[in-house]
Amino acid sequence: MYKDIRDNTGPFATGFYQLLDLVNIPLSSNSYIAFGIISIQAYIFHQTISSFDLMPKLGGLAFGIYLLLFHLTTEFYVPDPALLGLTFLLLAWKEIIQQQKTLLVNDRVFLVGIYIAIATLLFPAYFWLLPWALLSLLFFSGISIRQVLLILIGYMIVLTITSIVFSFRGNLSYLVQVFQNSAFEFQLISIDEAKQVLMFYSPALLFGIIGLYKVVGNPKIRAHAQKVQQTTLIWLFFSLIAITNFPAYNRINFVLLLPPLAYLGLNLFYLIKKNWQRELILVALVGSVIFIHSLDTNKNQRQRIIPISGQKLLILGPEIEEYLHNEMAGPFVNWALAKPLLNQLNSYKNVIIVQEYFTKDQPTYIYDSEGYFTKIAQYIPSITDQYRLVSPKLYKKK
């Protein structure tokens, strides 16, 4: 699965995309699939709050707020691995709350390990939510050592079965590489990327922070709901650790922040008693989401950098969004993984790998934003001689 693709998408996400391809679902359906996934998550979120009586009856407000926050950016219009994995984090959250409701924890905690393992195999950085689950149950339930081991066993069973499958297919080393690059390689977000994320997530962040401010020390919060709020805060803490392991800082990768922020913010609608203030909060939230979404839409319309469409294209750089308008060629899906390979072309093994990649799936156009085409020419001129420069950084097959 990973042998000829330089990407760090989790194997279950890759399998999901292969399934979509197998049943011939067109790319134009991505937005509908993503909306379906978000709707399922909103239902789980709403049912968790209402089933465990975490707040007074708010009707369908929890469902609506969840859907609203997932319209902050157009990146939510695709079934991204981070979005797929979030479904199973919500299922784990629901199961943790079920176990916290009484001091008698049962063996269903096994499911928590399974859910987080599936989330990890969809988006490897979600590995860091496993400590969240363990600490939430250790701090706020009567879990035993045996039940902690059950969680770990559930987690390891899923990973072990997956590893065995990859081992039989001779791809286990590639799977290990994916997890090393996506779950255990810490990096800091750049200032420009941080500004972008903060801007697009600002409505959700303000909503959650103000909700947290109103919640702290409020005597109206029930004991069980206080446990859930503390569990949600632990989720946010380990989300920050997971963020430092993201393979790329695309805005959609930060979706794991939205459920806890939505939950904390929802407290405003019952802690604030004046109807006009609650209505003002809702109007302000809807208006800010519409404003941020329009900014994102206008930005995407201006960002086209390659003046071609519908062509077989290889990008030697991080501008993966250009594949939306063209047919992707070659294996370089994730630039973070592809770059080290192209940086070490003095290795005979790497030269052979790159030559095989170009031979198997030769592009019509190559966009070289990072200046690697001339470097490839020094080692594999038989490939680069087949192309001519047609515009700055853009090469076309002769």
C-alpha cells in the first residue's frame, strides 16, 4: 500500500479511499461523503450530551453547533484522514463518559482501546489521545489495573492485526516509517501557519474559551458533568501534543480541537439566562463562521499557481492543492516524506527508486517549486531530457 506512494496517511484511511475507488464513487462526491461523516459525528456528539444528561435539554442545539463549526473552512469538504479518525475519537469519548457515570467500570473499556487504535490507523498523530483516555478513566472513574490492561490490549490487537497484514504483503517497514514520521516526530508550527490556523479557528476558540470561563467554579454544573468537562480539558491538552506531530499543518488536521471547544461553548446557552444574550451569542457565532468561510473561499479562488487543468501533473513541492484541478502522477503525495528522498540522490538506492517512480507513472507536466528538477537531471538525465521548460518552474513532456 505504501511501497510506491510517499505519503503518511494512515492505512485505514488509504483503505477507505481504495473502497471509494472500487465502487466508482467520483471525486465530485467528496463533499457529500464529508458532510455525511460530519453529520454522524454531530449525532454522536448530540446523543452523548443528551443521553448522559450533561446539560439541561437544549433541543437540537448541540447537533446544530457541531455542524456549524465544521463550516469554518472548505478543507472540511473532503473525507480527510483527520476527519475520519475523529469519528472514533468521539465514540471513545462517549464510552469514557459512560464508564465515568458510576464507580463500577465494566469491561466495555476494551472498546476505548479499539476506537483509539482505529483512529490512529486513520490518522497516526491520534496516537497521543491514548494517554488522554487512560488518564481520564484513572482520574475520574473506579477503573482497575485489569481494565487498564484491557484498554491497552484492545489497542494492541488492532495494531497487531494490521501489522501482520502488512508483514505478509512485505510493506511492514513502510508502515513503521509512516508512524515514525506522523506520530513520533515532533516539530514546531511556523508563525505564518499558526496565524492561519488561529484566524480560521478563531470563532470556535473564542466560543470554547468563553464557555470554559463561565463554567469554572459555577455551582450549577452537576458532578458528572464536571468530570466530563475535566475529561474534555485533558483531551485539549493531549491535542496540543498531537499537533506537534502533525505531518503537515493543513487546517483540517486541527479538527480534533472542535468537539471539546463545541462542548465547552455549549455551556453558555444554559448558564446565561437572558434570552437576548443567548440569541446574540448564536447570531455572532453564525456570522463569524460565515465570514471566515467566505474568506477561505475567496482565498482558494485566488490561489491557483499552475495555469493548467485536467493534465497529468507531478508536483515537486508542497502545493498539493493543485492536484484538485489535474490528474495526479507519481508517488509524491506528502512533501514531508518525498523531500528527504530527493535530498539524498547521491545514494544509488534512492536514484533507482526515483527512476522507478517516474517510469511507472510518467507525468505530462512537472511543477518544480523547490528546484529539484535540475538536481534530478544530474543523476537521471534520461528522465529530465524528455521535458522542456514552458513557464517559470513548469516543465512539459516533449
